[in-house]
Amino acid sequence: MSSWPNRPTPKALEEVKRLLPSVLADARQVAVDSTSMAATLRSLSAELDSDYEGRFPGSDRKDVAALLRWLADGHFVLLGYQRCQVRDGQASVDPSSRLGVLRLRK
């Protein structure tokens, strides 16, 4: 009798073998870029705090800045980041800004 009540099927094991390299690559890239992603959050927070020109007119921008600092202080694991520009309701990605798992995506 097996010590595993739900022994993985050969098909499931093959799927793990197939997916594991990309999962490990994602985890590695998140670890490599974690400092840069936290710095980006802090930079965005500072932009919100010092927005004297009214670029961010929302009444909750100070709360958003505080949340970004809290996230950057290790209370959340960011898996990826990319800068998107929105014009006329259409978003476009700046591929050079990608960090974490998004850096590995085409």
C-alpha cells in the first residue's frame, strides 16, 4: 500500500516537469528585480506626495502614496511591473520598463 493516498499520475508528473523550468525562471526573475520594483513603488509614492501641479487630482492620492510605501516595505510580493501609457482611452506598454515576470514575457 502506498504512503501517498493520491499518488500523482504519470501525466501529472510530466506536466510538472514541463512547467517547472518556467516557474523557476519566473521566481528567479522576481527575486532579481524585487529591489527595482520596490524602488519603483517608492518613486511613484514620492511623485504622488509631491504633485504640486495637480497631475494626480484625486482626493485620495496621499492614501495611495501611503499604500505604495507600505507595499514597498515588504508587505506584499510584487511579481511584475510595467509602465503603460494611456492616450485617448488606449493603453500602450513600454517594454523597456518591464520587471519581474513581465520581463520574461513577449
